[in-house]
Amino acid sequence: MFEISSQDPSSRARSGYLRTPHGVVETPSYVIVATHAEVRTLRPEDIPQTNTQMLIANTYHLWRDLGTEGLSDYPGLHTAIGWPGPIMTDSGGFQVFSLGFLREKGLRRGGTIETPRLGEGIVRVTEAGVYFRPDDSNTEEYLDAELSIKIQEDLQGDIVVAFDEPTSPAAGYEETEAAMQRTHKWAERSLEARYSKQKIYGVVQGGAFKDLRKKSAEFIGAMEFDGLAIGSTYGDAYGGTKAKTMEMLEWSIPYLPIDKPRHLFGVGRIEDLLSGVEAGIDTFDCVIPTREARHGRIWTRKGPVDVKKSIWSESRAPLDEECSCPVCALGTSRSHLQGLFRSKDMEAGRLATIHNVYFFNDFMARMREAIKSGEFAGFKKEVLRALKLQSPRGRGLKI
Ligand SMILES: [Zn+2]
């Protein structure tokens, strides 16, 4: 399934080819988010123009959207999205965790996080699976390894993910260890539940504890998974930090088999992509390119630009002078895009999304070239300097 073609001599960065039934993904690669089986604001024919290689759809949301009945005669994600290329789905574990974490733990930035009480509240974790009450329902729902795999099989993506129990990086040792043990059991059950030829990834847990990360990486890494993902590497919204995320990668990746592809969920800022690839990650998914585009935050090689700001009202400057995306190729100016945003024209989000997704895909292509030519370290330095970023705690320039 995975072939490494180049290995950086001074780090764990590598480039390679991830083969799926719907095409080959050159890695490192950005996986573009299609939560409800659509890339928001884009038409299906726009997606190939952004040089996107793989999409990720969301198991939990699609399950909630479609229901069990809707899933049984679902035509499959490729048809639903109108995208013939590779698609992966996630396990649904994160949304359940997030539901409980955000609503139950009274999260405050920088605040303390209470240990969840098993068997109580909005999310009840049991050894068998998870009971939860979704935002839009008072009825208790249930999700476990077998059901997660069944939903993902019905969605018919190319890559599915074993059901797992994420934890906050701020969670205590006992809670994190118990969640990791359940994740390991659910990983075994997920492998047994699979009946199609879809590729399956296992998820490494272990929170912010070095010994647990090692244990989990060794356990999941030794199983019959086609690929591996590193779970619970959350930023400040879930009680973590960027520095902690990179530490968690360092504690996990050395214990994973070298020849299997590695995915990092929910991480996608420029500086984190560089550090993640350096640590040995092959694919990333994140809402940054699409969500920021919808808010008028346009990415350029010199940093992000808020195109809605009045300084661009008269600007004939292109979105990014070095970009060759279809929107920039048409000569779209910053003032034109601003006008579309101000008049709430649907095209605003679409054009910005095409540009941003293209930008991040192009960035990954440049990173692949740097790895192939043995210049990754220099590339990383140059990009961080151009964007005035630091690794791994840097913040984006606000132009
Ligand atoms: Zn562009």
C-alpha cells in the first residue's frame, strides 16, 4: 500500500506513494476536509483544480445526517461527493469525545480540566462502547467499534480508521491509561469487524504521557493495520499546546513500523506541517485551508492576508503573486474578492477556498520536492523565515 521513495538524511521526513483503489497519493500530503460529503463552497468540478489528492469525510456527522437506514442504501462517498479520487473516513471517536469534553467539562482556555466520571453525563464510556446524547437529540445514542466500522464500510471510502477513545492532553494518568487500554481492545475489535477490502488505520493514544505513548505505539504498531494515526494531539481548545503535540509525536513515532503510512488528525498550520513531516508524518487533515477561506483569510507565501480589511479596497494586487491556481490565473485581485465578500456573494467563499486549498497542496508539493532533493532542512528554515514563524510555537503573521 505504501512505498517510501525518498528519506531525508537528517530527520524522519520521507516522501512516498500511498496506493488506494481510487488512485495514488504522493506524500507528504494534505487531506482536504469534506465533513458532510462536500468540500464546503466548492462544486465537485472545482476539487481537481485545487490539486487535491485525498479527501476525508466525517463518520459521526454522516451517520447523524443519514441515519442507519440512509446508510444501508448509500451510493458511497465517491458518488455522493462527485470525486473519483481517494477518500478516507475517521472513526467518529473524536466527535463523541469533543461532545463530552466541550459540554461537560466546562472547558476554559488555560483552566483546569476535570477528570470525566465514567458512567455519567452526556458521554458515558463503557468497556463495550460509548453512550452519548448528541446536541440535536435528547435520546441516548450508542457507538462502538463494530458500528463505527459498519458505518465506514457503508460510506465506502478507501481508508477507514479503527474506533478509538481520544483524551485531552490535560487528562490525568489513570484516565489516559484506561482510555488507551480501551482503544487497544477496540482496535482488535475494529480489525475483526472489517469485511471489505478497505484499508484500515489504527490509532495510537496515550495522551501526554511518554510511557503510555510508547506502549500504545508498540501495541498498535504491531497489529495488522495498513496504516497508523497519532490520536489526541490537540491544541489549546482541548487542553494541549503545540509544543506538547510535537512531544507526543516524538514519543510515538520511533516505535512505529517504518514502512506503514502515518496520519496526523486535525493538524494543518504551516509550521506544524513542517514539524510533523520532520517527525515522520505522511498525511495531515485540517479545516484551516477551507475554514479560513470562508472568513476571507487568504494564504500567500509571505503569510496570511485578511482580504476583507479596508487596506485592500482599492488593491489590484493578486491574491498571491506566486500562485498559479485557477483564481489567480484569472487575475482575481484582492479588491475584487473583497467586493464579493462585502456583498455576501457565494462566489467569495468559493474563490477563496479554491485558492487556499491550492496553496496548501502546492506547499506540500514543494515540501515533497525538498525531501527528494535532500534539502528539507533548508526548505523548512526558509519557509519559517519568509512567514516570520517559529517552530513549533510560532504564530501566523497578521498582515
Ligand atoms: Zn491562487
